[in-house]
Amino acid sequence: MSTIVSEPKQRKKNYKNLIILICCITAAAIYLIASNGQSYRAQKAEAVEREELKKIGIISTDFDEFIKEFDSKTQVQQKEFWESIQGKKVQWTGEIEDVRTGLIDKNKNIITVKSGNKRFNAILSDDKNVDISSLNKSTKITIRGNLSTRKNIVTEWEISEAEIIKNNRP
């Protein structure tokens, strides 16, 4: 036995489904507009921050981009590039992979930071009083310092006279 739905009831059901569909599309559009606005504001704030950092002599704020640029150069170009940036200030963000004291100088505190599959070491400045025992693995951290050693077979990238700018403790 089949049920036959009367035409007015079917229209009413179709209108109801249409209204639900319109409401869903409207809600999705509002969400997309709002999230794009937040994303745009965040991107604009980051661009302003990068410009402010450049004004105080920071040459790089993105470790991954820095490595990408460096690796795109030939060995001769890398050498010249390194000579032009050695000792300059950088500010990089990543996750803490390890914290230790120096092998030769036990008074030096070193933080190994990982970004993607790349690493850099930050040798903390002597004048910065930091409780390194409070730093946890996998915590996001931003560090500012001077480029002192370039990556080679034996060492990672290294920044010296480093200071912790932001530590996002869990």
C-alpha cells in the first residue's frame, strides 16, 4: 500500500526544506566571512609586526623561510650570503626539543628549537636570568638572538646572545 501525499502537503514540505537549505547556506556564508576577516586581520597584524622588527634590525622572523632561501642558493652564493648576515639579529619561533648546559662552558644554557624538520640552537645571553628547568619539551617558543653559526655536517644553525621573547607554556 502506498501513501499518496497531497499536493499542498508536498509543497509545504518543499518550502520547509528550501527554508532550511537557505538558513544553512546563510550560516555557512556568515561563518566564512567572519573567519576570513579574522584571518585577514591576523595576517595584517603579522605584517605590521615584521615591519616593526625590521626597523630594530631583525633580518628574519621565519626560520623555515630563512632555510628555504638559504638552501635555494649554490654553495658559492651560500658562502657570500652567510658572510653578509653573520652576526645579524633574527627572531625565530618553534617548539622546544631540548634544553641543556654547554659542553665546554657549563654556564651556557642552550635551547634546541625545532621548526618542521629543521633545528636551531639558541645560546642564551649571560645577562638574561632564565630558569631553564621551567622550559618543557614541545612548548612553542620565540627566541631572538644573533646568527653565530651556520649549519654544516657537525653543527645546527645557532644564534647567540639569545633571549626568550615568548614562551607559550602548556
